[in-house]
Amino acid sequence: MSDSLFIEIGSHQEHKATESCFGDAIASEKLPEEQRIISVLSDGLGSGVKANILSSMTTQMALKFVESDLDLVRSAEVMMQALPVCQVRKISYATFSIIDATLEGKTRIYEMDNPQCFVVRNFEQYHPVHHEISSQNWKDRIINVYQFVAKEEDRIIIMSDGVTQAGLGNSKYPLGWQREGVWKFIENQVRRHPNISAKDLAEAIVHEALDKEPEGKAGDDISCTVVYFRKPRKLLLLSGPPFDEEKDHEIAEMIDYYDGKTAICGGTTANIIERELCLKCEMDKTTFDPNIPMASIMPGIDLVTEGILTLTEVYRMLKEGIDEDKDNAATRLAKLLLDSDKIDFVIGTKINEAHQDPNLPMELDIRRNIVKKIFRLLQSKYLKEISVKYV
């Protein structure tokens, strides 16, 4: 994909306080060969398991239909006909918001019965041209279609009505937070934090909506997705010494001239860079954790950590969630990975005999395999652009 523009997707959700699962569903997909992303947010009828089935089916069908460039009205009809019928209300129903965008900026947004999206440009609302389409079979279902060319730093925000109706019925928000209130909050966030990530903005909107609810308990599912068009944030992660020692200087030059942030994982690797670039590496005592080796500080390098133990913990956090209350080397590395868009892994292939000891725990997999697990997860779950080079 081109470095000229990157599309970041971030989402956050809270389920209804009385339910154990989300009634809304969010799904996103990257099509690298088409330099294109598709993101869908659906709100199922009601809440809980039934709503989850409706919304999950809708998001998955919508992804496939939009990816295949099928007729939208016909696709919407098929989705409505395929959904299970609610035994109480005798209807099958789920709303949807769909964003279909390319790295060139060509963007379409499709909405049916979700709150109107926000498009933010230069800290203000941008109102793209849109038209309405409807189906002969579902005349009460109007689909709004927006078409425009997104520019660098544009943001698109879609949400379920759990956001706009937050606080509905209480004395302070008798009609809910409403669209105007949501926009004031978004505007304040992007003006105060111009580089706020898609993930952080989506999370901030959902948390603010939750604050409007009595006792902070969601009266409905609250969901938000943000799509952010910007320059890519690049990271070079170097782990492991090269198979051939003659390449030590080559990897040092890679990290010295890299156009982005840099991280080193592994003591031997750090020693090579320290020697080749005539730098001094010191322990960072602020990252003390009895379970994770401390990080180190090296001039010009954004993060230096130990290897296998730290990478294994990073993989766990990427799967299960980051421990926000900790500030150890693994947490810092996980956050650095998630804050990056294009991640270039350079992996040394020299075997470290210390990791071949059969008495070591099984989870201490050799570096190559644990890194492979990490970059596959970054691609599939977090939609990162990954390149891997073995040396």
C-alpha cells in the first residue's frame, strides 16, 4: 500500500448494563490488492443475544456485498430477508452504517437508520453530497448514500443510537445527548488533540456517552467507529542477531537511517547496535516489573527491550488486551505497535543457544515463531501493514 495516505480504523463499544453481550456489531476489512478498506457498524433490534445475532449477520453480509461491489438496494433486501424474525415484534431488523474508502480518498458511506455520520475536516463538520435510495420491497427503509474524496487528516465517525440517545429521560438530558452534543464533544477532542488516534477518539466518545447515563450504566448498547485518513506512522522492530556477523553493520544502518520510530528487542541485538553506532545503552529503572525484564535507554532509539520473555508477553496482551495499569517494557512495546500503522520487522536468524534449553517453559518459543504470531495478529486483528525481513 502507498505511504502517501493511510486509513486508520478504531472502534469501541459498551454493552447494555443488563446484558452480557453486545447487541451492536462492528467489523472491518482491508483489501490490500485494491488499496481499500470497508468498515461496518450494525445495531440489532433490541439487545442481548438476539440483537447480537441480527447485527453480526448484517455486518458480515454487508462486508461481502460491498467487497463484491453488488447493487446496494438488492444487497439490503437480501440482508433484510435473511435475518431471523423477532418472535415478539414479528420483524427482522438491523440498522447499518458502512464506510467504503480507498487510499486515493474515494469514499462512500451508506446509512440505514443509524445516526447520521460525522465527517471532520479542518476541525469542522464537512457535509458531503448525499442522496437517498429506497427499495420497492422495504419502502420504509431509506438508505442515505454519501460520496466524496477524503483528504489527509479527514475523519469519519459512525455510531449506534446508544451514543446520541445517551442519558435519554434523565433531568439533564431529557432527549438524550443528541447529535449537537456529540459534535461539540468531537470538535473539542480534535481541537485539543489534533493527532488523536481513531481508537482513542472512538473510546473517548463511548466513555463520554456512558458518563451521561444514570450511575454510568449503559441503558442501551453504545458503539462507535472512527476512520482516520492520514500519513502512516512507521515502526522498525529489530530482533535477533543476523546469521552472518558481517551483516551487523547492515542492520545498524537500517535502524540509523529509518524514517520512523525504532525498537530493538533482545540484549544481544542491542549490544550489536550499541557497538556499531557507538551508542551507550543504560537500564531504564522506571520500567521495573518482577515478571518482565526492564527496558533500556539508547539515544535515537524509541524503545529497547529484552527479547523472548517480552515478546511473549506482548503477544498475550495483543490477544487479550493491554494492562493499562502497568508501565513495563512489554506494555510499552505493545502500545508502540498499536500506535504504528506500517511495521517493518527485521528478524535475525542466528540461533540463541540460551533458548534451546529443554528445561525452559514451553511458552518461550524461539524468536522467529513468536514474532510470526505477533505480526499475523497485527495483520488480522489490528489491520496493520506488515513487512518481514530475515537476516
